[in-house]
Amino acid sequence: MQDNFVLREQLAKIKSMQKFSDAWFTELYLKYGSVEEAIRSYPDSLPISIANYHRLVKKYGLIKSAGRHVSLPETLHFFREKAFEPGTPLERIYAQMPPSFQTSLSTLHRIYQYMEKAVVRRHAAALIATAGNSGEVLVGREVFGNSRYGKKVGDISLPMSFAKKDESNFDSALRVLQQEVFAHLAASGELKRDSTLVKRILSKNIEPVFYFDIVDVRVQVYEIILPTQASEFSSFKLVEHKYENLHTLSVMPNLRTGIGEILKLYGDYLYKPLTLKVPTYHVSSINLALAWRESE
């Protein structure tokens, strides 16, 4: 019910704009994540062709989404259960999943094989954004989620999204900035690659400070500094953006799965800079637990 309420509220905001204006279409694109999904999901027919919609997205400098992916919350939930029962066949754990579970058993077998071989199949990017005070980072609350799979509405998360394997680090980071930090600015064309604001925030040669592997996903984690006057945060995925102290976050119970580990690694990076070479590579506790228990 809460998910439906948020969806109606977001659509109402889009409808309050000048209907069918360029900004109206780009906001709708950011809401649904792709041209095809926007056209399919909007309640009414849209007076724009798929080709022209794609041209509009390109004109406004939006970095397109990285495509459809298997649900990460579902796979995290499944393999947490597997870590609790390391000797149990995947089929038995799969039979215990709720009826709404959509990831296929064959897909889970494939992911498990990747995990056993420590093979990365998917990529994501996360932003650790500060306003100059490295002890505080920008976080927001999840708009949508599924409490059965470890992702609840209201969970605290860093801005992050899937990325394409062979794209530039710059594009991976800019996509997150557009979708999860400054969506309204992105929709108005103010977050193009060569815009003044983007030049202030992202270096063309930006590099991750570390990588974090969870299930079959490698998250590249970037550190950025946001201008103090850039505080009008907006996103269709995160709400109530705010800077939060690292130590305060470390004891919060409602962090999205994996975020606590990422923040701890960032703390190590901050306070032990001389002992760490950048970028470093790290593996999640879920992956380590399965690798250790299955080897017993």
C-alpha cells in the first residue's frame, strides 16, 4: 500500500508540470528507468514515438539505465538463507521462497556457480558524497522495497545503481548522480556531461576508491564532493536525502544490505590512508560465508 501511495504521489508531481513538455517526458523517463517502460507503464497513451523519446533523452544528456537485471534484493535474500544452511541443496531453499519470488531456479544456480568461482557478472556504482566534511556522507531512504528480501521501504542507502561493464567510470558515476541525487536537475538538462555543475563534481578521470563484490555484482565505489549550495536533492528511488555522520550510520539497524560494509570500508580508507592502496578489492560477508562453509 505504501509503494502505491508513493507511486501516485510521484506521478502527481509529474502531471503538475506542463504536460508533454520536454521536462515532463524526461522526468517520466527517470521515474521508470527506460523509454519503453515509461511508455508501457504510464496510464495514458503518450504522444511521442519510441525513436523520438530516445532522441529527447540523448538531447538532455541523460545516461541511460544499464538494462534489466535479476532482482538483487531477491538474490541477496536467497543466498543469505543458503549461508545459514550451507549443506542444503538450492532446490530445497528455493521451495521455501514465497510465491512472489520471481528469480528462476536456473538463474540462482548460475549465480551460485559464479559465486563459487568468484566470477563477477554484473556491475554497479555507488557514490559516497560529502560536502567537504569526509566524516559525513549523503544517504537517503529507499522509496520502494520488499521486506521479505531484505530491502524495506525506508531502508537507508547510499546513492547507487547498476552500471554497464565496459562504460567509463565517469558515465557510471554520472548515472547515479542523475538518477539518485539530482533527478530534477537532470530532467531539465542541467546535468549533461559538460555542464558546469557536473564539471565541479566529477572529474573526467574519476576512479573508484574501492570495489565491493556482493553475490555476483561488483560495486565500484566513488568518493565525490558536492557543492554546499547544491542541496535540492531529488530522486524517484531515494527520499529524505541528508548528510549523516559515519559513526551514527554504523549503529543504525535499517541499513540496506551491504551498505554497512561499504561504509566501514570507507572509514578504513579515511582513517588508514597510508596502509591502503587505491583502489582496493573486497568481498561481502555473504560471499565469504558461503565460500568458507561450503569448503568445510
